[in-house]
Amino acid sequence: MTTIDSSTMTVRELKTRLDKNDGLLLLDVREPLEYRICNIGGKLLPLGELPARLDELDPGEEIAVICHHGRRSNMAVEFLRRSGFQSVRNVAGGIDAWAKEIDPSLPRY
């Protein structure tokens, strides 16, 4: 079971936030091939490109970061925080948890 803290959100919490359309940016740090397999509409910015493309993000914006299972997104959250982003959270379990808990029609890989 995943431990949830203030730097993490569940896929259920993410769904609630996305349904509200309240300004949360969903940042997907997977690779383009993975994004093509399945995605939930987040901004694709692969983890390896994040340092070079940091200027595409607003440090004042609230950001939820997602990947396949949560490891890359956790690294992205740590990097973003070190870079001055304060309102950044990792989506626990990633797109795989979303496919299991929210939308079983999404392909799993």
C-alpha cells in the first residue's frame, strides 16, 4: 500500500480535481511512446527533458505529476521542488493505478 503525504495525491483525488477543472496542471513525465499507449490528457514533458524545458512550467501553478507507477514522477517532484516549485505533488501509483481504479478501459502496459 502506498503511503500518502502532502507531496502525494491518490488517483481518486486527482480525478476529483480534474473533474472540477480548478486549474491543476497534470504533468505527465513518461516517454512519448508510453503516452501514446494511454494517457489522461496531461501535458507531456518526459523526465529526461524536464531540466531543459523547465521554463515551460509556471512555478506558481499547482502541479500534479504522473508517470507509469510513480517513481519517475517522484523524481520530477523532487527536482521541481529544488527548482523553486512549491505546489507540486506526485500521483501515487501513476497511470497504472488510474487504469485500475478510475478507468479500467485504459490499456495497461
